[in-house]
Amino acid sequence: MSLPFNSTLEPASAQRLIRLLSLSDFKVVHPNSDAAIVSYRVTGKSFPWKAYVTSVWARRQGKWTTVFYQASTAK
């Protein structure tokens, strides 16, 4: 699952994500108070898929939105 540019994650989407994927090994860096770089590992629960993910979030008009998303399949 990826989030389009300038999107927010709504509760219904988050619940679907939790059912399909296992997320682990989170690392978060805050270069400033309005930005976050998040990296984590993704494993499919009902299908064989593993990946490393990085996303960059920015607080805009009081809401956190994704401005970059990249996933690489793990071996």
C-alpha cells in the first residue's frame, strides 16, 4: 500500500493496512518539528512479500501528509 503525494491516512485505510501487512523495525528521524523521515520493514500476512519502506512526512496546515514514499523488495 502506498500513499499518494499530499495524502493523509484515514482510519479505515489504516485498519485495512493492519489486516494485510505486518510493520516492524520502525526508525523515525525528525529533521525539524514539521518533518519526519520514517523507515520500516513490511511483511505480507496472507501473501509472500517483504520490503523495506521509507516515507517522508510534512506537517502542512496542521496535518501530517506524505511527501515521499519508496518501497524496495527485500530478499
